[in-house]
Amino acid sequence: MTATSQSNPIPRSTDRVGTKQGSIHDRDLYRRRTGDRPVVESVIFDLDDTLYNEMTFVIGAFTEVAVFLAQRTGLEAKTLLDHLLMIERRDGRGQVFETLLASYSLNPKWAKAMLATYRSAVPPLSFFADTTALLTSLSAAGIPTAVVTDGYGLVQANKAAGLHLDTHVDAIVYTDSLGHGGAKPGTAGFETALAMIGSEESTSAYVGNDVTKDFIGPRQLGMQSVLINRKTIGRVEDQPAFAHPDHIVPTLSDLPRVLKFKSPLDRRTA
């Protein structure tokens, strides 16, 4: 299997990015109340912390930044890496390079080159164990799959390369390339993915881990939605009803329990 990546996004009307007309939300809530489960013929996934542990990419990319800086300062790369990770845990990634340089009284102009090094890094990455099993099972059952991922396009593409993602799914959509409004919670990324794999909204499901933005677009389109409850961002109870997932599962192996697939999955892999 070799995935396709979008280059020229499909045309879309701006009203599809906001609240879609009609009673989509009511229909979704009805489905949740009655337990009715439409047949699923395709699955779209989020990437970071849904299919693999994003922190493994961060560590790999920070390692390359640490080596870059060590070669120019004489400082130890491991010390720099440990310091980067400490700053990231404490402050997040927004100003991590500037903070590191300031702590060593180094030229702040190096931050730009450090950011470029981070963004160009392609460390080897691995899926969660249940990801590999599920994707194998879905492929064997003839169920198309796609990934829709937010974030800086080059970085997300490098993550995909590190995972060899294109050999495991049928399509990859980088919402950064879709322009203004292309990212979640908008619907453009999902519409693009559905067009690429030739699937309908009503027979597709989306799986993600961010309850603050992941499920609004799929629900507007009438897709089923599933929260993978690991490294979850946000709390379901803090979100408005139209942002709630239809199902919550602890692992990807539990998808066949909540989704009714058009073809049975091999339980030895799923």
C-alpha cells in the first residue's frame, strides 16, 4: 500500500467549515441515544498521540538540535538535550530554543537555525502496538484508511516519513496545505481525505485524541467519531455537546467493539 498525499485540495465552500446547515447534531445525538451503528466502510485517523507517541519525535528532533548546537559551542550534546527536554516539560515548545540559548548566554540568532534543524529532522519512529495491528486488519478487510493531521506541514510530513506511514494508509492530508480554515475543527481536511479515498461521510468514522477540536468537523459531516482515551487532550465533560465523540475506547483494538465494519476484522490482528 502506498498512500497518496493531497497537493491540490478539493474546492470547498466556506460554509462547510463552520456549522453545517441542517440537523446533523440532532441526528448524531439520536444515534448515541439509540445505539444505532451505521456500517463503517472507511476510517480516518488523527496522527500525533493517536497512532504513535509524539514525544518520540520531539526527543529525536531535539537530539539533532542538541548535536547541532554542541558542534558549535563545545557543550555536551546530552546535556543540551536534557536541558531542552526540561524546558519543554516546564514551559512547552513555544520558546524552547530561545530559553536554552539565554540560559547559556549564547547568541539568540541561533534560534532560527535550531528551529530549521528541528523542522527538518526525520527520526525513526514506531507506531503504538495496537496501531500496527489495527491498520493491518483494516487493510486485509479492504477498508480504506486515511490520516488527517494538523501542524506545520514539513514537520508532519517528516513524522509520516519516520513512520513509513504511506505504506500503512491509503491517503494522508496535511491541513497546513489547505490554507485558512483548513485545520481542525473545520471540515476541509476530512472532506479532502474522503474524496481521496472515495468514501462517503455517512459511512466513515474518525478516530482522534483531542476533544477540544477533533470531533466537531466529523460530526458536522455526519461521520461517526471515536476518542482514543490515551494522552487525551481536554476533557469531554468540558466541551459543548456538539464536540463530544460518539464513542470512547481505551485502545485501537477496541474499535470493532464500537464500530460496525462492512467486513469483519481478523481479531488476531485487531
